[in-house]
Amino acid sequence: MTKDAILVKNLKKHFKGHLSIGRIEALKGVNLEVKEGGIYGFIGPNGAGKTTTLKIITGLIFPDEGEVQIFGKPHTDYIIRKDIGFLPESPYFYDYLTGEELVKFFGSLFGIQKKELNERTKYLLDLVGLKGKEKIPLRKYSKGMLQRVGLAQALINDAKLLILDEPMSGLDPIGRREIRDLILKLKEEGKTIFFSSHILADAEMICDEVAIIVKGKIVQKGRLEELLAKDVQFYDISFKGIETPPELKDKVVVAFEGYSMIRLKDEDEVDKALATLINKGGKIMSLMPHKTSLEEIFLSSIEEKKNE
Amino acid sequence: MSRFKLSCMQVIAIAKNTYKEAIRSKIFYVLMAFAIAMLGFAVILSFLTIGSQKRVILDLGLAGISFFSVMTSIFVGIGLIYLEIEKKTIYNVLSKPLPRASFIVGRYFGLMAVLGINLIAMLIILSIALLFFKGFTPMIFYAGLFIYLELAVITAIAIFFSSIASPVLSAICTLAFYLIGHTSSTFPEMLVPLLHNDIQKKIALFFFHILPDLSILNVSNLITYNIPIAPGFTIRGIIYAVLFSTLLIFAGCLFFKKRDLV
Ligand SMILES: Nc1ncnc2c1ncn2[C@@H]1O[C@H](COP(=O)(O)OP(=O)(O)OP(=O)(O)O)[C@@H](O)[C@H]1O
Ligand SMILES: [Mg+2]
């Protein structure tokens, strides 16, 4: 049996409200199984409890209830964090250090020896696109540069498991793409990547598996392709040259200057409709299968939760 | 690598980083400038006094060094843990494989290194001033050792409060501690006669004994007035300071261990 890289069981956590008044239930029994290898997306709207979960996993805060295992071992022993590379949410770093000093500092906390540390620091700063910026103090870094140096320090110990809180935040489209590529590269190297995000497009592009958290509860989880296939898809056919045949009239979505588009729910219908249209002398312009996007799943999950 | 060796490396790394932080911050230079100004002031004042010029410089010089070192210790010390949480820089450190105690101990040693170097620099400046007025005595370095021991205790107090309270509260508590520490040795003489029965006196004396007593670490007077130093004085001071600081840091670690870093 392969061990899960991260196993989270029934995690509960509350915070005191402002001025210690009231009680915020940040996590209401979260369960997660992150298998070794692959990219796992932890998706949820603002305030859903993503950062709280990650902070518990990395030992920064303590849960009220529940347990966490990293590669089969309880996370309460600090030494297991040797296997974790962590990027905190909007990284706050010592701004009096230079990029290079920062990465080296974190490397030395893993007990990496000097020579290896120098080489690895250089390699990583290069990898995240900070070549030539190593000697600048972080107080002069832009947000995107900070995010990059954050990634570099998360990779310093060559960990089997990477936990990244919003790795793409603060980056421009090119930067996001670079980070996506980097994450894919890390996956190829056999690492497990667990990252939180509310940018669904990013997640949809690279994740093997996702969990959606809303208001402290997991509302959906599973392999991305299964989640995307689960909901009913529809097909749009557009054509021109003929009037819409009467049997398809109720399927019309738009009709405009001789063009028409009809929407059909299942494949059999599509075959029939295409045959009819061609028989009648229509010209098929396009056939578009419409897949449910992660965004739609996400939005409907939130909607369901609201109605609860 | 054994856990112990890893911990040592981590403590050293954190101490070094604390050192860098201090020498790259402004407050450090401001306090240092004050200390030097104080020495200058001592020299000027010495011209105006009728008595021994040398003694005024020595006296005021040591007092100034002690005062500004203590201020550095308190005002840097109270932020040592708290500001890391406030600025959220601590998240990334404590998500690494290190026990939280290593963090506190590393921060402590880092500040002690800063204070040590700071102290040596000021003592050298004082020596130069004294040499100039032909009043140099190597005893100022002995006094320096005791100032350092006192700083060890004060820094431990500051870091203890810093790990459980806000900077303002920590500053107040640490200053109170410092003042009590300097006057507590006079409490029994002053206060006990005011009590009427023996049991009250015994209880009061017990409490006075557990108060911090920093007069144990005060040698400046002995040096200015050339009073011979009793054998065992040095050892007693070292043991007192080390035990006291260890205890406080240990307590700080205990409080910090289970704390949510939010
Ligand atoms: N220190 C705290 N004190 C009080 N409430 C908190 C604290 N930290 C988080 N919360 C609350 O817990 C809930 C979850 O917050 P969390 O930071 O985990 O959300 P998130 O999913 O990471 O959101 P985002 O996408 O905005 O980063 C929120 O309602 C938040 O207000
Ligand atoms: Mg968050």
C-alpha cells in the first residue's frame, strides 16, 4: 500500500472573533488524502479555510480536533518537515536580507552544508528567474520577485512534498505561466505538489486532483478529469443555408442572418440532428462539445453551500 | 545528521541572522550614537568638576555604557519574537524542521552577540578617553563582564515577555523588572522594620529573596571607589546570571511551544 503524502483527518479549527468576541469556525472537519506524486489543487473562495489548513499541516497553528500525517507519520514531530518545502501565503521575508542571503538562511535551517548550499542557491535563483537580482535586498523586490524568491526557498531542501499557498498570486500572466511550467517540471521529477489557489484556470491546467473547500468544509474532491466528466455536457451545433427544421426548433439558442445555433444534451441527439441538417442541405459551420469547467463546478458548489 | 547537530546549526543560523538584522537596523546606531554622546558629555563634565577628572569620566562612562546597553537590550529584545509574528516572517522559519525552542534560543544568542560587540566597542572608546586623561584601569573590562552578565539577564527577561505579550507591555514589564532588580537588595532593610510580627517578616523576606537581585551584578561602584573585590564574587555573579537567564528562556520556550502563530 502506498502511503499518502498528506493525510488529513477530520480537521477542526476555530478562531476567536475580533476583540475575542464571537467564534469563527474556520475548519469544520476537513478530510484530505493527497497521494504521492502528482499535483493536487486545493481550491476555495477567499476565507474558505485554505491557509488555515496549510498552517496546521506545517505546524504553525494547532487544530482543535483531527490529525495530520505526512508520509504516514504524525506531523507533530518537527523533523518530518525536512521532507516539506513550504511557500507561505504572500511571503513575508526578512527585508534586510538579499535574495541570496534569504535562500541560504533557509537552507541552513535544513542543515545543508555550505558548498552544496551555495550551488543550490545559485541554481534555484536562476530557476525562478532572479538571475542578476541575487544581491538586491528584498525590501527593493517587487511583489512578483518576492513570490519567486519564496518559491526558491521552498525548493532549497529538494523536498519530496511541496506545499504552496497561492503560488501564482502576485504574478503577471507570463510569470504565472512560468510557475505552472515549473510545477509541471517538479511533478516530472516525481515530487508531490499540494497547492492552494482561487485561480481556477491555473488549477484546471495543471492539477491531477482537486479538492474544493467552501466555508471550512470540503464540498467536492477527486481526480480532475472525473469531476469534469461527471456533470452533463452539451453540444452546440451551428449551421447555415437552411431554416431550422421544425423538430429542432425548440433547441435553437441563436438565429442570426441565416446562421443558427442549436444546443443538444446527448450524443445520440447530435448524430440525428447532424443527419437531418445535412439531408436538408444545410452547411455545418461548427460542432462544439461543451465541457463543464472547473469554474462551473466551483460556482455551483458555492451555490449549493449557500442554500444549506 | 543527528537532531542535536541539526539544532545547533539552526541556532547558529538564527543567531547570525538576528545579528545581521540588528546591525542593519537604525535603532542600533541611534543607541550607539547616544552612548558615544554620553561619553563626550562625561568628558566635558569632568572639566567642570573640582574633584578627580578621571573618576568622573570613569564613573559616568561606565554608567552610560551600562545604561545604553540595557536600553538596547530591552528595546531590541522586546521585539525579538513579537515583531517576527507581527511581520509574519516567523511563518517561514517555523515551518522548517526546527523546534520552536531553537528559534528563541537562536534569537537570544544573536542579540547577545550584538550586545557583546557593542559593549566591547564602547569600552574601547572609554579606554581611549581614559588613556588620554591618564586614568586608564584594566578594571573597566572587569566591569564590562558584569555589565554583560546583567545584559544576559535583561535580554532573557525581554525575550520572555516578547514571547507572550505585546512590545509595549513587554517594555513596561522588563523595565519594572530592571528597576526592581536594582533596588530589591535594599527592600529588606527599608521595609522589614515596618512590619510588626515575625511571621510577616519571614514571609516578606521570602518574597524579597525570590525577587531578581541585580546588585549582585553591579561592580561599577567597587571599581570607581577602588574597593577590593571579594573572592568568589565573579563566580557567584556568573552562576546567578546564567541560571536566571536559562530559567527565563526555558519558561519563554514553554509558553511559545503551544502558541498559535496567527
Ligand atoms: N488569526 C485569525 N483570527 C481570526 N480569524 C481568522 C484568523 N485567521 C483566519 N481566520 C478566519 O478563518 C477563515 C479562514 O481563513 P483562511 O485564511 O484559512 O482562508 P483562505 O481560504 O486562505 O482565504 P484566501 O483565499 O483569502 O487566502 C476566515 O473566515 C478568516 O476570517
Ligand atoms: Mg489563504
